[in-house]
Amino acid sequence: MIRFDNVSKRYDNGFEALSRINFTVEPGEMLFLTGHSGAGKSTLMKLIMQMERPSNGQIRVDGHDLNRMSSSQIPYYRRNIGVVFQNHQLLFDRTVFDNVALPLQIAGLPHQEIGRRVRAALDKVSLLEKERLNPIVLSGGEQQRVGIARAVVNKPTMLLADEPTGNLDPELSEEIMTLFRQFNEVGVTIMIASHDVELLKRMNKRILGLVEGKLVHDGVLW
Amino acid sequence: MKSKRPSVTGNRPTTRPSTGATRGASPTRRPMREPEPQPQRQQLGAVQSKLRFADKFDAYLAHHSTSAVDSLMRLLETPFQSLMTWLVIAIAVAIPAALYVGFANLQHLGENWEGSSQVSVFLRPETTNARAEEMRTRLEAREDIAKVVYVSPTQGLAEFKAQSGLGEVVDSLEKNPLPGTLLVTPHLQDGSDAAMTLLEQSLIADPAVADVRLDMQWVKRLQQLMILGKKMVFGLGGLLALGVLLVIGNTIRLAIENRRDEILVVKLVGGTDAYVARPFLYTGLWYGIGGGLLALVVLGIGFFWVSGTVDQLAALYQSNFRLQGLGMFGSMQMVLLAGLTGLLGAWIAVVRHLIQIQPR
């Protein structure tokens, strides 16, 4: 699903965020990405999202060679990847429903189909009754669930989450993880960046450990 | 996994909540990006893809109309600000348009005079009516002359008396000061200056002729002036259009900055540049069209304000000249042109600013 071959990323100011990263993720896998802030977790995610281009090496995602992708193809590529952010990135000028509907509107789905899928996704994260509210009145955990509904509404093959439980207490983050696990059970490839060690231990999944841009660990436990 | 599809897609909207679980749980099994096949279309591959294209096209049109409506609504949400921008554009559009209308009217006036192009041949005072009549027939026989009318001194005086309103003054004159006049209408193939001069020279050669006046000369000068004026109108119009471009470009740039977060999110979930740009391009179009319509109102008010005076003036000159406005077609052109200028301004802002906003 994802393959990194000798991937390095050096920024214009000379800072090397990632150096010579190699790993492969199989379809349907669920794994974690960990490391201190500045270790390169976000950069790695950005490379997969095509928000950054690697300085060196090759990245393949779902059969696409990312180096060969033109910038006009990127939007269509991104439609197959759901993203969840720590700060949700919700739009507060529209309802919960419209926030979740956004990826479908962009993809150009028919009106009724959008309504059905949005409600299905909101039902999945147990927020169906709040579809008409503005997300600003929701709690942090609820906002994060809206973000997740938006990430999965377009039925992506892959879900990327950058510190999805960063601001949440353990109980809420457990809820979020349960959601991710359920998506994973139906075949979605899931990659979660987190530095929450307790969470990593509890989940007991494959972990990629980054230290100063180098991949120092790849396996189930530390 | 295949058996699951019909149950998922076949659900009627009334059973929505129950679909939720199945639906949310089944996002992954399909190849990327392929929208869910609809059960009744499944057997007909070709038809299905056609219909799906139709669906996408519908969605594309729908986004155009929602972008158009939403951007207009956004403008109306801040009526005062929008009105200011519209007024600026309206003024920039109305000034060259008003000048254009003015020159078009002058040109129209000039054309009327050109149609009555005449050469006045003033005869010496001692010339008798008989001699003048003889000259008239002789001249009319010439090929380069279409028509000659003889106005005797008595006729001329009577006409002057009737038209000038100076009847009593004329009556008090001891003798008729007016010479006999031949009004010659030339019949020239090319109507060039050289041909006119030739005709003039041959007319003045006659010993009975005192003077020859070409009534055309000043009309020609007026036409040259009007060509110059029109060029200036276009130049001014171009400068003001540039001003409109800058105003709209800057307004759109601010709008883009205000919606930066939204643009970032849309791009992250797969919005193309065209998708992101669309509402802003419509905003530019609305600014332009609104400004154009307002300019039409400004011009209309100005027209009614001036046309009464012009009518009175025309009446004094015994002319049935009437001021002409832009007309239906011209008005539409003006609004369209303003709209296109707005669109272009927005497009420039979009290219310069929107494309640069990339998720980081």
C-alpha cells in the first residue's frame, strides 16, 4: 500500500527532516508512527499526502509513484486518502453536515448520494443528531469525531491521522481508537502518528519509531 | 463483499440510520475513487459509466450555480462594502461610456451635415437674374454637378427675414445687401479634397462669380477632432478598465485571505485549483456586472438631465436632432464588458494568490 525507498527530505534551510527511510505497509494494515516532536512524523505524513515532495528516494502509494505525479493529479490522488488532524481543521462557517459533506461535494457526487453518505458517516461516529449544529459548539472529542467522519465519508482506502488524540483525555482517545480499529477491521489501511506511549502499549500494533529523521524501530513493541 | 453492495446501496432514504453502520463500515473494499455502483445500473457497464459522467457533469453544473449564488449572497451580506466597490466600478465605467455617447451624438450630427454637402457660389451684385438662370442651366449640365438652385437676392432676403426673426430690421434696410447665390450640390465620385478644390477653381473662374464657399471644410475638421476625441475616450477607458482590474483584484485578494483556512481544507480533501477558484471568479463577475448595472443607472440619470436642454437647443436651431443614448444593445455590451473586466481582475488575483495557498 505504502512503500518508502531510501526517502530523504531536506528543507530549503538545510534541515534534514527525514533521512534514508525504508518501510512497507501492506493493504489493510494498521500501524503507528511515533517519535518526539521534530523527529519527522509530520513530514512523513506530508510526503504521503503530497504536501511535500521528497528530496531523495521513491514513494509508492497504492500503485502511484509520487515523484511522477503532476500537480494537477494531486487533488484526485488526495480524494483517496482520509486525513484526521490534531486541530480538526473544521470550518466554523457551516454546519457539521456541510463539513462532512465537503469531500463529497468536491468529488462531485449527486445530491441525494451526499446526504446518504454523510448521514451514514455521522451515524458511525454517533453524531447524527448534531448534523445541523455549527461544530464550534461541540466538545473537543465531538469535533475530532466530525473530523473523522469527514475523513472516511469518501470511503478512502487509507486513513492518515496526525496526533488525533493529542488534546483528548484517555477515555475520549480510547473512543477514537475504537473507531479507527473498526475502520481497520473492514480493510482500511490506517497510519496514526502519536507520541502517547500508553496508547501505543494498549493498542499493541506495529510501530515505526523515528528519532531525528531516522527510522530506528519497526515492529510490535519498543 | 460483493453481496453487501446491493444491501448498502439499495436502502431507501427512509432507512438512513440503519444504513449508517453498514455504510461507515464498508468504505474500503472498493478500488480507489470509484463511486459506489448503483444496483440497477450494474449490469450495463457502458450505460453506467455514461450515467456516472452525467452525474458528475450535473454536480459540476451544480457547483457552478451554488458558487454563483453563494458568492452573490456573500456580497449582499456586506451591502455597504459591496456598494462602495460597485460604485467605484460604476464611476470608472460610466465616465468613458458617457464620453462615448457624447461623441457618438456629435458624429451623428456631423453625418447629417455631410449629407447636405453644398457649395455656395456668391454672384457679383450687378449680375442679373437672367444671367444667373443661364449660369444655373449651364452648370447643371456639367457631369460633376448634381443639382444647382438659384436663390435670387429677393428670395434670399425673404428667407432671411422669415428665419432670423429680424423682420423689422430687414425692412428698414434701404437696399438689399444680399448677393444672388447659386447653391451647387456636387456629384463627385470620390468626394476627395482634390476633386472639391478642382470644382471650386472652375466655379470661381467665371467672371460673374464673386466668391465660392465650401461648406464642408469645418465639418471635416470636426470629424478629425472627433476621431481624436474617440481615441482619447478609448485611452481613458483603457486606463479606467485597468483601475477596475486593480480594484477588483485587490478586493478578491482580501476575500481569498479571509477564507484561507477554508481553501487549505478544501485543497487537503482533494479540491482542484479550479474548484477552489470558482467562487472567487464568480465574485469578480458579480462585482463587474453590478458595477456595470449601476453605471447604466448613472448614465440614465445623466441622460435625462441633459436631454431636455439638448432638445431646447435643437429647437432653437430648428433641428429635429435628438440625443441618443446607448440603446439596448450598447447597454448590454457595457454591462457585459464590465462583467468580463471583473472576471479578469478576479482571475489575476486568483492566479497570483490562490494557487500559492498550499497546505503545509
